[in-house]
Amino acid sequence: MNASLPTAEALRAALAALLDGLPPTQAAQAVDRLIASYRGTTPTDAPILRNRSDVAAYAAYRMPATFEAVRSCLAALREAAPDWVPATHTDIGGGTGAASWAVAGAWDGPRTTVLDWSEPALALGRELAEASGIPGLREAAWERARIGVSPAPAPADLVTVSYVLKELTPADRAAVVDAAASAAQAVVIVEPGTPDGYDRVIEARDRLIAAGLSVAAPCPHDEACPIERGTDWCHFSARVSRSSLHRQVKGGSLSHEDEKFSYVVATRFATAPATARVTRRPQIRKGQVLLELCTRDEGLRRATVTKRHGALYRAARDTAWGDPWPPPEEG
């Protein structure tokens, strides 16, 4: 595979090559079971991905969306700390390695270790990494570990925990977050963009702050979230391009989908968090743009940007859900 391909395109190509010939009926059955597990509310103390069929279906069904969600979170980290480059990365509960693909696309050269308790997931992750042609992925270490009760991971510059906490008991969730906080200079935690996913992210955020880290994104502050629990939740959206394999496994016809996710990025080094963050899709009306913001000093507020604001108005028309505000170039 051409190593110069963008990482997202390389991932689609690797999935297509390694999953070619996956029987559609078998894949659909595995995906149905995985959807039930993904949307359920009961944590499991056993791997959700139990065999090669499960893992292949998962990779086609969830890996592109997880990759795009984590990539969005890493972009926020890079905005807050543009000069910081991790040399080492640990992906806790990394499965087939979607977060590691996102890290490989964000920086050149981090040494990655993927920890997961599913050997079939690790095996397929190795195959996909080998097919990627990306040196950082091909050199990654894939290690079996019981997430939540294994010894704390070795120190790493960056630790990612993506779509993992939901699968764990409350005690194991706390153990994973505490282990990440003690091991890393920067921690990225991603969960589904649902009310309960947001709740898990807020719990993790509180633990990270208590462990001495500071929030770099999406929040512009380390104070309590201004959203009243039970009335709303903070989440964002990433556009996911669907390959023909992705559409086949998911039973859809559209060329894309939007992945909703909640996240927190926290660090032990100084960052420059956004002054405010756009928390809903901007509303573009005649001569004005309405932005729902979470701000550093004023909590939640709406900003109305009109034509009389000139360049700021033009920037607002191009601003997306999840972006910092004002745009960096506008100061």
C-alpha cells in the first residue's frame, strides 16, 4: 500500500483488502449483535469481540467512525498545544486500533502500544496495521491485557481511551481513568455522544482534574460543566465517509454518516484552550449566524454574528460544530 495515502483513505483500503469475501449474512448477524451491545446499558466483564467474525464485522461497522471521532479530538489537542509532539502512545482497550490510526495521522513517529483483552481484535489490528504501509502503525506493539484490572500501563506521552468506558463496571472505569492519568502527559477519552456517554466523560473529566491534569478541550476551563445534568448533554459530530464495504455491512445507501461523540482531552503540560467552543451546529440565517457557545468566563451563551462584523461574520459562516471561537486567526 502507498504510505503517502492519507490515513483515512489508507484505513478504508486496508479494511477492504483484509475483509474482502466476508459473507454478508454472517457480517450482518455479527453487526446486529454488536449494535445491541453497543447500545445496551449493562457493562460486560468479558470481551464483546469474541471471534474473527465479530472482529471483522466490528472493524467494518465501527472502526471508520471511531477513527473520525478520535481524529477530531486529536485535532482539538493540536489546536491547544500546536508545538507538542508525543513520542509514545498507549491505546487502552484499543481493539483493532482505530485510535492508533488517528494518532498515526496526527503526528509522525509516536511509538504505539495497543492494549486489549480480545486476542482476535489484536490479531486483526496487527493485520490492518501491517497492510497500512504506515511505519508507526507497522511498528506498533499489540498486547493482551485485562482492561481495568491489569497493572497500570507504562508511562507514555499520550494515552487514548476510546469507546471503552461503557464496556466496564464503574470500578473498572475509575481504575482505567486513574491509570491513564498516572501514566500520561496527555489523556484523550472518547465515548458515544449520548446522555450516558456524556455522563461517563464528565466522571472521567472530574477524575483527571483531581489527578492534577488540566482540560485542554473541548472545555475552555477546568470548572464544573455548566450544563445542568439531565437537561442536556455536550457532544459533537464527525463526518464519516462510507466505503462500499461499510455500506454493505451497515445496510445503508448514503455515502456518509455523522458520528456523534463526547470527549475530554486533559494534559499535564500548559496548553491554550479555546476561549469558547461551538456546542451546536451553527444556525445560518439571512445576514447573521447564531452560535451556541461554552465560554471560559460566561458559561453557556448564544453569540449573534452579523454582516457588520465583517471578517468575523465570514469566519462564522465557515465555523462548524465543535470548532473554537473566535477562530485562532481572529484572536
